[in-house]
Amino acid sequence: MTNILPFATHLNDVNGIIEGAPVLIQRTLRQMVGMYHDETATQQALQETDRLVYEVYASGLPEEDGHILYCTTIIHPGTVGDEYHMTKGHYHEKRNEGEVYVGLQGEGYLLLQTEQGAVSHVPMHKGTIAYVPPHWAHRTVNVGKTPFIFFAVWAGDAGHDYATIETQGFPVLVVERDGSPVLVDNPRWQASGS
Ligand code: PAN
Ligand code: ZN
């Protein structure tokens, strides 16, 4: 295991950035083509310009057993068609690794599913401590008008499996109806093996 000396970083509680965190991931709509259910709305939005959907400030710690990884995620407000801005979502490669999310700002939903077909969602706002149990895929969604920001902590060797979600999506979508978020069945979703 890589030897790391004790250190501290600082969370900027205005913008959610971890100052001194070396890793920044920025995901734009172009990098998420095919993940929003309304392909026409995705292509129309991209004809005008690409947009930043979310960014991650990560610890940069080694992805190894024994280390604990952490980051903040900032999902910018907006919709693609009627579907709220969201993360790609993933299973952990090591399915038996869970995670903790802490809401810092804004309004969000945490969507979860298992490979056995169970589905769940947890509304999140400042102060929410949400638990992602082992074996549950997880995606977060900004259902508000301001950035939705949360802090996450997980095991260093958990790994990320994006491919399963890219292929299958989630069984439910979070869409805007009369200005409020509602969950609807994902018409394109198929359980694995079906
Ligand atoms: C989070 C996520 C982060 C971005 O740190 O990685 O919110 O979402 P995607 O990884 O799905 O793009 C986490 O769950 N880590 O395990
Ligand atoms: Zn995770």
C-alpha cells in the first residue's frame, strides 16, 4: 500500500471546491450522449453549445485497499428535455463496497438500484447523510435551481463500473413536471438478462 503522510485539505463551503485537491473531473453533456432519455433534446442542446453538467474535486489518493477516498461533486442546475442534470452513475467494481454521501448545498435525489431489480431514491439537501449500501448502483440528480453539492467517502479499492449503467441506465428517470421533480419509469430500461 502506498505510504501517505497525514495531511488536510479545505472545503470551500461557498462553492463546494476542495482547495488543495489535485484532481478535477469535468463532465459535459457531450460526454454523456445517450445517457439522457431524450436524444433529440440532447442533440439540439449540443448544436448550440456544449455545457458543463457536473464537476468532481477528488482527493487524488491512491485507489488501493486501506486508503479512504473522498471528493465533492457539484452538479449544475438544468435539464436536458425534461430530465434533470445528473451524474453518469455507477456500480462499484467491487460490488461489496458501500459509500457515504453528505449533502452540502442545493436539492438533489440519490437514485439507487441493484442487479436484482430493486430500486430506491433518497431526497438530499444540506445536512443529509445518505448511505449507499454495498451492491447498489448510485446516481445523483440536481432537482433544484442552484448547484447541488455533496461530499462522498468510499473505500480506496472499490473501483467504478460505468459500463453497466451506460448500457442499461436506471429503471427510473427524474423529470420535471410543473416545476417539480417526479420519478417516472425509464422506457428504455431493461433488466440484465431480459
Ligand atoms: C462519487 C461519484 C461522483 C461522480 O464520488 O464518483 O459523484 O459521479 P460518477 O462517478 O457517477 O460520474 C462516487 O460515488 N464515488 O464512488
Ligand atoms: Zn460510488
